[in-house]
Amino acid sequence: MIKIVKKFFVASVVMLSTLFSGTAVASTSPYVLMQQTADKLFGDIKANQSKIKQDPNYLRTIVRNDLMPHIHVKYAGQLVLGKNLSSATDAQKEAFFTAFGQFIEQSYAQVLTQYSNQKVEIESEKPVGDKTLVSIRVKVLQSGNAQPIKLDFKWRKNSKTGEWQAYDMAAEGVSMVATKQNEWSDILSKKGIDALTAQVAQSAKQPITLK
């Protein structure tokens, strides 16, 4: 399961790139955003290999610039907190969302150290119509006879801005949001949101390492 999640994150970043493309036009299709951001993300990684080898933490800069602008951190964070959201103060929510955003940045930067120029296939564009939630399948092709990694990225149309933003991804049916919700539910119930925020913030500070 750990391997599946890791692989899903590797490919996820592919998709993540799309989820978080730079300055997107509100009416742009999530499929277009996905492709544009994937191209930008991996293009920047390829162009900065020597810099990344000297300082792996530079991957965080790439993730921050290419992915984070289009991640719906607050919405994903709300899903992770679940029923605990209603009992948290506005200040507690904002502190958690900030830490959670930094955690996402660190997590994907670390996963991207595994990127080795794999070919990525993004699902063909389909009519979105009046949908506000869209799941897009991405395949990361592996060498030899290995089966491709299948990822499903969840996009949500912001009701206020009309902008499509990524909020979750699933590999082999394993949702990142659901996984974190389950993983963190114990500390939330026993110690509260402040303790979880501190733990998440500490995890977000971990340096990026090349393995």
C-alpha cells in the first residue's frame, strides 16, 4: 500500500501540475489546465536538474510556483477536518490551512524526487457542461512490462470565481484526503486541532532529500 501511495504521488504530481497551473482563466477547462501545468512542472524539473542535485529543496520552489497556485487548500483541509471543522475557531482553521498547504508543498516536492522522465498520458477532454466536480484520469507509463500508474485527480469549480481547482487525487482508489482524514482523526479526537496543526507544521519543515 505504501508503494502504491508513493507511486500515486509521483504520478500525481504530473497531475498536480495541472491542478495547480499558474494563472488560469476561470472558464478554462480543467483538462486544459491539467495539460498546461503538467508541461510547465516537468519542464521546470528537467531544466533545473543540476540545481536540484545541489539543493533538493529547490523542488519546493518549483512546486510552490507551478502547483500550489491552483490547489484548493482550504477545501481539501475542510474535508480532512470533517466534523471537527464546526468546532474550530476561525483562527484555528486558518492556522491549520496554512500548515496543511505547506505540508502539501513538502510532500509533493519529496515525491517529485522520484520523477525520472516518465511519459504521462492525460485522459482526453470531455464536455464539462454544468458540472462542478470532475475527475480526470492520468496514466504514468513505466519502463518494461510494468503496468502504468493510474491516478484520478479531483477538480472542483469555485462557485464564486468560476475557477477550476484541484482538491484531491486517488491512486488505485486510495484518496489522499480520505487517507489523511483517517490518519489524523485520532489526534484530532484526543488532542484537538491545535495539536494536529503543530504536528502537520512540523512535518512540513522536513527537508527534501534525494534517495
